[in-house]
Amino acid sequence: MTTSDAFQSRPGPPAGPRRDPLPLRGRTALVTGAARRAGIGFAVARRLAAYGASVYLHHHVPHDAAQPWGADPDGPEALAADVRALAVDGAVVAHGPADLTAPGAPAALVGAAAEALGGRLDILVANHALSGSDGGLDEVDAGMLDAHWAVNTRSTVLLVQAYARRRKEGEDGGRVVMMTSGQDLGNGMPDELAYALAEGALASATRTLATTLVRRGITVNTVNPGPVDTGYATAGTHASVAALFPGGRWGRPDDPARLVAWLATDEAAWITGQVITSDGGFGR
């Protein structure tokens, strides 16, 4: 073969980039901690549905009811109905409760979500967390540490395990997105030690989980959204934190939701093992 022949046999330039307006059409997703309209989980569920996915919203209302901000007044079915209004092409939107402090709850939740969505689960967004400022080094005790570990870390790893076990050999397009809190940036979180340790463990485990699951066609990434206005801050705290953003405003739930939804698409297929900060330049 001459040089000229070899050159002519090469494939031509790739087709121009195109974007599917429904990049998650036919996919299925479980979003944990999606129980409040003001929360990130609800915003993520809406984005995934708008991109074409069938979505299962997990909730644990007793946790929210015990917090100063309280549970969503309209209840989980109303939130699911709002997400269902965005569904396209016959996509399903369902919801269900789970107390993820129970060791067997993560696997049961994954099973319930998959069954509700037709037997398959493509996307896992582990957004849930035990909230509350338990205090710093002088205040923390074994109970606080164990509680945050059980909910924020142990249950997330068990969710990933149960999700991965349901994936078929050679199946591609699996996505796991976890959440962290930027505890390794700036001055850390000295007043929320138990929470910071539990969330930090997920950031630390991201690359290990990604390496473990890459041959199963699953990407694993973690998002640090920075401070997001989900209704928990007092007026004084809200103003002082807003001043630390270059743009002068807190993150809104849909800010991290857009990133999470994109990570679930095929456009992000080459991204795995990353802890991605999407915080509007907070505290830089």
C-alpha cells in the first residue's frame, strides 16, 4: 500500500457534535434524600426527569420533621407529582421511604426502586445525609460519630454495592454520583466534626469505588456543591455566607442539580473517580 493509499483509507473527520434534548431517555434513576422542594435531591430528580429519565425519589420524612426547617408540608406524593409533570415518553416517577440507618435498608431501597422502574437501575444519586451541627472536638462523642457514619457513609457505600450487584456483566452507562461538603477546603468544618468526617470519607473513597466499578461500565463521581440555600440558614448566617461568594449569592438547589444530571449523561462517560467542586467560587 502506498502512502497515498494509506492516507485515503483513514476515516474521515468525525461528525459534528450533536446534543440529544433528552439525553437520559430510557434510563432509570434512584435519588436519595429527595423529600423537600427546597432541597438538592428534589432539584436533581426534576433535572433527571426533564432529561428523559424515569426517577424514584427516596425520602425519610421523620428526619426532616425533626429539623428546624421541618418536613415538606405537602408530603412526598406531592413532590413526586411535581417531578411526574416533567416526565416524557412514558417515563415513570415513583417514590418510597427508607430509614437508611438500618444495615439492610440500602439494598432494600435499591431493590424497591428498580422494581418500581421496570427492573433496571442505571443511575444512583446518593444525596441523603444526616443533618445537624453536632459540634466540634470538645462536644463530639461516640454516638454522634456513629450516627453520621451510619447514615452519611455506611449507607452510601452499601447503596453503591447493592446498585452495582444489579448491573449486568458488560452493561455500559452506569452512573453513581455521591455528595460531599468541601470539608477539605478552606478552614474545614471545625464546628461540625462528625458530619465532616463522614462526608470526607465519601470523598476519599471516590477513586477507589471508581476503580472498582469501571470494568462494570459504571462511573463514580462526587460533587461538592458548597453552601446551597435549602432553607436551613438564619437571616444573619445567610447574609454573612452570601458575602463569601464572588457573585454575592448562595448556591441554589438547581446549581448542583445541573452538574449531577450532566454527569449522568453519556457526555460524561469519560469522567470517573473525581471530586468536583461546583460552588460559585465560594471562599476563594
